[in-house]
Amino acid sequence: MEIDNIVVKNRGITIINRLKDISNKTIINEIYNGLNSKRRYISPKFFYDKRGSELFEKITELDEYYPTRTEKSIISSIGNKICNNYSGINIIELGSGDHTKIELLIKQISPEQLRKVEYTAVDISESAIKKSVSTLKKVFSQLKVTGIIADFINQPDIITNNKQKIICFFGSTIGNFTERERIRFMNNLSSQMRKGDKLLLGFDMIKEHNIIEKAYNDDKMVTAEFSRNVLNVVNNITGSNFNPKEFEHNAFYNAKKERIEMHLKARKDMLIDIESVKESIYIKKDETIHTENSHKFNSEHIKSIGHQAGLSTTDIFTDKKGWFSIALYKKHT
Ligand SMILES: C[S@@+](CC[C@H](N)C(=O)[O-])C[C@H]1O[C@@H](n2cnc3c(N)ncnc32)[C@H](O)[C@@H]1O
């Protein structure tokens, strides 16, 4: 069912599609400008169509991909350290993906308090939102659940409301931003938080480089498939004719910039037609398209990221090996 921007509203679930406020032309131009720039790039947000979200879920289950299980182990034990009474709180999860991390947090809330809690998931992936909110509602029938399909970079007003909030941004998705994007994102977030609101932010930490590199180069090559799938998404949006098989997945640790870089490397010379803009681009063999950065952090970075946005760091929760951290920030004014 679809009523304007509200896609579904039944059995205590509301799903709102804010992506419809962004015109196709804007999205096509964003992709075309990236592909046509001197250092070609595609924003990582385009990874997440239905197939991309499914592949990302598969990645999170891989032996090599330590971030998800490490972050989950932290979330499982911090419920009462974040808040001692969740009544009246709106938990907002940005880039929520599947429901499994938030389920671990909500499980730690007593049934009496849970009746007075709202949960809002925000993600660019329509399929991920639909699946995660309906699964959560089945697990926690008393929870009021809203899904918002939106771009949290270009639609920063999505979380404005008057309720006391705990915002969750897991998965070290913050690491995908450039420094400039991160500062803008954090300032926007902070400006929408009111006194007493909290932010839980997941950070993948700097560690031995080969452990990090393996996480993005798994033996089953699921990450390679995820990486190439972005070209299918681009084809669907722009009418381009990329053949993903003609590109190699190339992920490596850039020690100077403390980040994993993911690129797609052309296996041969090719001319790509982009029907929606009636343009073609010529890509030479071995040329790359940069698709993702995944920055890694230390505790100094974590504190300064909060500080720059006017938030105080209340706690940093870390696993025994120090591989992943979740920062708890608070707005004081
Ligand atoms: C690295 S995954 C993390 C998923 C999940 N939070 C986790 O920790 O496993 C990034 C998530 O953010 C979403 N995402 C990426 N860019 C986005 C954007 N600009 N706006 C909204 N969601 C976005 C993706 O669809 C995906 O679900």
C-alpha cells in the first residue's frame, strides 16, 4: 500500500519514504559527476539496493569480518550503562541495515519500560527497512516502530522531534565519510539533539593491517560480489551499460590515511554509455572507480569527533582486544 510518502501503516508499524523528495535527476547527476570526475568515484550509499543489502548481511556473517560480531558483543552488555530508564525514549537508528544489533539493545529493556519506548529505523535501503521493522515488531509486539527510507546525508532533518532521544549509528558507517562529510554530519546531528539526548556511535579501531585487509578480502569473495553489485545499481538508476564482471574488486589498507579503500579496477578498455544523460565515458584498462573508504580510529579521534560537534564523551565501550569501540556521547546544552 502506498499513500504519498507513507508506504505502509498497519499493526503498529509506519514506513515513510523520504527518498521520494529527492528527484531522479539529482541522483543521476550525483552518479554521473562522480563517474566523470578525474578520480572516478561512486558514493558507497549506492551499494545498498535489495541485493546489496542481502550481500552486506552475508558479509557480516563471514569469519574474516570481525566488526559485526565484535560490536554485537559490546552492545549486548551496555544496555543499563547507556540509560537506566528507557520510558519515554525514542531510539533512532541511522543506517540501521538489518534488525540484529538493535534487537540486542532492546532486549535489555524491561517489558514495563518497553511499552513506553519508540524505535525509528532510518536507512536508504527500502528492502532493509521493510524487513527490519517487520521483524522487530514480531519480536517486540509492544514496541512502536517506524521505518524511514531516507538519505541521512542529504536529508539531515529526518530525526527532528521533541522526544528524548538515543541515536544509534552502528557498523562504523561513520568511517565511510571524508573528514569534511563527517564534521558536517556530526554538526547536523548535534543540532537536532536537545539537552540530555545521547548518541551511540560505533567505531572500527586501528589494528594490525592484515586483520583489517582480510575483512574486506574474504575467501568466499562475498565482498567482491558486494563491491561489483554497485555497478548493477548504477545501471538501474542511470541506464548505463556497465558489465560488473569486467571489473576486479580491489580493497587495501592505506596506512597513511588509516583507512581501507575499495576500488573497482577495469579489466579492459571500455566505452560506457549512460543513457539518462546521453553521454558516454571511456574507461581504460586498469583504471579504477573508488567506491568506499572505511576509516579506522583511536580513542583520541573518538573524543575529538564528539567534541567538535559540541558533544561530551560519557563513555567508550570496547572489546577485550580493543578492535571495536562504541562511544556514548551526550548533549549537555
Ligand atoms: C555498513 S552498513 C551498516 C549496517 C548496520 N548498521 C550494521 O551495523 O550492520 C551501512 C548501512 O547504512 C545504510 N546507508 C548508507 N548510506 C546511507 C545514506 N546516505 N542514508 C541512509 N542510509 C545509508 C546502508 O543501506 C546500510 O544499511
